Amino acid sequence: MQLFFAPFSPYARKCRVMVIEKGLEKRVELVNVAPMENPPELLEVNPLASVPALLLDNGKALCESPVICEYLDTLSDKPSLFPAFNSSKRFEVLGAAALADGVMDAAVSCVLESRKPDDKRSPEWIARKENAIRRSIKTIARLPLDAKAPLDIATIGIVIALDYIGFRLPHLAWRSEHAALAAWLDEISQRPSLADTAPR
Ligand SMILES: N[C@@H](CCC(=O)N[C@@H](CS)C(=O)NCC(=O)O)C(=O)O
């Protein structure tokens, strides 16, 4: 299998963490691509021209990180990172994972907008997305996060979203307002799958 990724893509990082957590390093080859340059090998696998994309051994392909992560979860006997279908916590976990994905979307949108030339950039759009991020971090800070609890897909997403903001949008300086969330992030970030994939 081949996982097409870009080193700083938060969505691709979710899949890279899954590969490590599920012990799939020998089965999944990482292919580093720059999606904005439309490399033909990526377009062949993912018509959306985005990363992550997963090329399966049977020649079929999967796109979109939530689906790729769920597929990778099925590939080994290591503990599942997704809530069971009959679990009472299922939609709490999937809801928090979706919120984390939404924070990534808002943050990536801010970054792309801020790279536009002055006459094309919309400060209103950037402010709208930054406000969405600030409100979402407040919501995340109220979740019962425990760095010692078993890892799940929501926790992976939240770590990655917060790291991406620290990396690309440091002026949002969320740590000073949310000290407990920052302490949780620092503790859980020592986990090898998260430490090894952190943006630097
Ligand atoms: N919803 C998608 C988002 C993927 C995405 O936007 N990836 C970015 C990199 S961070 C990308 O490849 N952008 C290139 C493009 O969209 O043309 C997912 O969860 O996989």
C-alpha cells in the first residue's frame, strides 16, 4: 500500500499516526508529494489532487482522511481507535473528531488566504475563520481529555489540530487562555506516534 502525504498536512498526519499506532509501518509505504503541484502520480490515485490518498494493494484507492483512517484501523489486531457501532460514546468520539477536522479546515483556509497577494486577500474571511478556531478551542478545552486514557481518533485529531495552529498560526496564542489544555497537549505529545510526526 502507498500513503501519499505532505509533511505538514494535518490530514495526512492523522493517517501517519494511524499507521504507527496500528503497527503498519512495513505494509504502508509513505510517498511524499506536493499536492499543489499536481504530481501525476497523485492525480492518478486521487482525482481531488489532495493528500492524504491511499493506494491499496489491489490497485483501488481511497481519499479523505476520515475514511483512510477508518480503513487503516481495520488492518491490524491492535486496539481500535474508533468507537464500536454499539458504543454509547460513539457519537461523542466521532463528534469531537469532526470538530478537530473542522478546526484543521479553518486553519488551512486561513493559511491559504493569508498567502494571497494583498489585493486578493480577505481580512474578513481570515477573521471569520480565526474566530471559528478560537470558539472551537474553547469547546475542546471543555472536553474530558485525559492523556492517560486509551488513544482514539478524536484525541489524534485534537492533538493534530492544536499542533497545526501552533505551527502555522502562532499569533492565535491559545495556550495562555487554556493552560490545562496546553498541559494535556504537552503530556500526550510524548507518545511516539505523535512525537515522530509532529510538524517542525
Ligand atoms: N478533507 C480532506 C482535506 C485534505 C486537504 O485539504 N489536504 C490538503 C493538504 S493539507 C491538500 O492536499 N490540498 C491541496 C488541494 O486541496 O488542492 C481530508 O480530510 O483528507
